[in-house]
Amino acid sequence: MEKIKVLIADDHQILLDGLKAILTKDRSLNVIGTACNGLEVLEFLKTETVDVLLLDLQMPIMDGLETTMHVKKSFPNVKIIMLTTNDEGSIITSLFKVGAIGYLLKNTSKKYLIQGIKDAHEGKKVISSHLTEKMIESLVENPKVKEGTIPKITKREIEVIKLIAQEYTTQEIADALFVSTNTVATHKRNLFVKMEVKNSVGMVRKAVDWGLI
Amino acid sequence: MEKIKVLIADDHQILLDGLKAILTKDRSLNVIGTACNGLEVLEFLKTETVDVLLLDLQMPIMDGLETTMHVKKSFPNVKIIMLTTNDEGSIITSLFKVGAIGYLLKNTSKKYLIQGIKDAHEGKKVISSHLTEKMIESLVENPKVKEGTIPKITKREIEVIKLIAQEYTTQEIADALFVSTNTVATHKRNLFVKMEVKNSVGMVRKAVDWGLI
DNA sequence: ATCAGTATCACACAATTGTGTGATGTCTCC
DNA sequence: GGAGACATCACACAATTGTGTGATACTGAT
């Protein structure tokens, strides 16, 4: 059977060596190269075919996120597993959006790491259970917003915000709510003060942040 | 030991009866009421103390999401478990933001359901593993956006979007990027067309949606 | 009964945004 | 070495947004 061609990228030489040593012992894996930043990864991919790419999240020059986006664009067949020491839930959510297939903590056991590479090669998703939990927590106990800081927004005001968010003009909002444009303008004015924003863009962003719409 | 006071809300009478029958059999649970929509739930809570609320996601008049928000605001101590038949990943993410403590599929086994109620009562998070997977999938294979539909946005344009999102005026953006206001206006014009939006509000929202900023 | 909060409207004016059209220099890629 | 994408700028004008100030009316709570 064809060996799985693996490329490892990490800015710490020691970790790079360690990973290589571990993975080389498995007879179904073939570590065909290493890189210490995203640019090197892209260079490598131009000349060699890679099945699975192990990518450190924190790297200088081009980090894991950015690298993933570039690799996915030019070499969509490469399966990318993100390695991270990060246990903050907040970042994890965004990790899921860039197109990698797996996310493992660096302290994952050898066995699980190797199995993860094989799974990823077959198109299976690979996620450290610890990371999954963290991610859920970051969603559940949304730390993005401190409750006390949210001012009271009335129903009517929320209606206005929602319509603004849908790209309605003041005139259109007035028509939709059967009030005058002056009234809508007043609502907006009040909202700007309450929400401490300068314009509709800021207002809509905060409203989304606060889960108002 | 005090029994756990449970309120069940679902618009299907049959499911309501079924759940009640199942839960009543457990001697540590006490089903003190049922409701068929969110308004009834709120009414009930005004007169009775409830420990755990089982809430159907799909209900007429006031659905699970909305109900949860209201309940959490007025009765923050009530532990809410959302029941759902929904297996679309997309909705699940938003479920995590409204403050419920658990999310279970309706076809969960009796045993797991009862255990879930007990766990929720103790403040533990309760999530069907199936739902967890779906949620991750919805993040990984983000269906919110069809890849092909995202137009090419240049670096410079993204810089402009970011500043707009931070409530910069055109003049301020021009100063920040050392270009004329005309240039900024042109970038915006081009972006509006590319992104198919009518104004900055829509643009920033889409940019956030697409993970550009 | 009074007060705070909400919702409504008016008028006027300044500031900003958005549109239409056209132009120039610099890239890269084939 | 031309085509196309990108970034830059100008000028003019329409449309919309944002601000300042003041007013009326309804409601619910003290």
C-alpha cells in the first residue's frame, strides 16, 4: 500500500524533530518534508505532492490560519490538520472556518496523532475532544459580552436596527413601520447614544455582537 | 431528597404526554406542568418555581429560542434543555448563544434524557453527541456560504472594509491609508458591486459572514 | 398625581455617503 | 508586449445620514 505523504510545519525545530521521529516509526506514514513557516509550506507544495499537512497554528511570517487558506486555494486536495497548544475556546470557532479537516492539541498522544493522520487522509474529521469541549464552552458561556454593559434597547428600536441591518434606508424603514422618517431618525439618534456608536455600521455590529438581531 | 421540578413545553400533545409518562416514572423527577407554547411557559413561571425546563425548539407563537431568551431574563435560575428534531447543523450554532444549558435530540433514549435532566439541574452542560457532531460539521463545512459565491476581494479592499467596520469615515480611512477620499470611495463602490450590497452596513455584515474581517 | 420612559413628529442644516464617468500608472501573466 | 487586474485620483452631483432642538402624547410605576 502506498504510504501517506506527510509534511510537517512548525517553527520550533525541536517539536519538528520530535514529530518526525514519532511519525517515521509508523510504516504507513512517510514524512517527506518539514517547514518552519507558511511560505516554506507553499514552496514545498509547488514541487511535491502531499497528502496530509500538519500545521502549527502559531508560526512567524505566515501563521496556520493564513497558510491554510492559501494552501486550500491552490492545493485543495491536501488534508490539513492544525496543531495547537491553544486552549482558549474563543479562537477555536474561527479555526473551523478556514477549511482544515482536523484540529489537534500538541499534547495529543502519539497513537491518536497517527490515527488522526490516517483518518484525515481518508477525509474524516479529526478533533481533539478537549478542543471540542472548549469550543462548546466558548459558545455556551459567551464571554464576548459582559451582560452589565448592554443598555436597554426597546422593541421598537430593535425593529429599527433589524431593518437597518437589512440595508433599508431611513425612508424605507419609515414606510415599513408606518411612521415618519423623523421618528426613525430619532430612534437611530437615541440608539447611537445608548450603544455608544458613531453610525449605523457600528450599531449593527454591536447589535449582532449582543445577539439583538 | 427534594424532587426536581420539571416543566415540559411542546406543541404536540402526544409528545407532551409521552414525555410526561416517561419522566413521571422516575422518582427523583416531578413533572409539575406542561405548556404548548412559549407564552404559556412564561405564565407558568410567574406562579410556580421550576428547576428544569424542557423546551421544544419548534413551537407556534413563541419558539424555543425566543422563549429561552425571555425565560433567562426573568428567571435566570431555570435550567433549560432544548429539545429538537433538527439535525441541520446550521441552526445549532445559534442555539448555543441564547443561554440554555442543554440540547437534546427528541429521539434521545429515556435513560439519557432523565440523566440529562439531572445533570442540567446540577448545572452541567448536556449535549447530544449527535448534535455536537452536526454543529462541528456546520462549522467545518460552513454551509452558510457557498465557496463559489464569494467574490475576490483584494487586500486593499479588505483594509478599507476593516476600517469601515471600525466606524471610520471616508475621510479618516483616506488619512489612515494615505490615499485620497476619492480612492476610498472607489474602493467602496467596487466592493458594493462585487459583494452585491447596497451600503456599508450590508458590506460589513457580509464581510463578517464571509470571515473577511 | 407625578415622573421616567417610550414613541411619535417637525424643521432645519451640516456632514457623509453613494454614483457616474473617465483617467493614469503599475503589476503580473501568458 | 498586450490583456487584465489592481490601485490610484478627479470632479460633479444626488441621496442619505446624522445632529440640534423642541414638542406632544401614552404608559406604567412610585
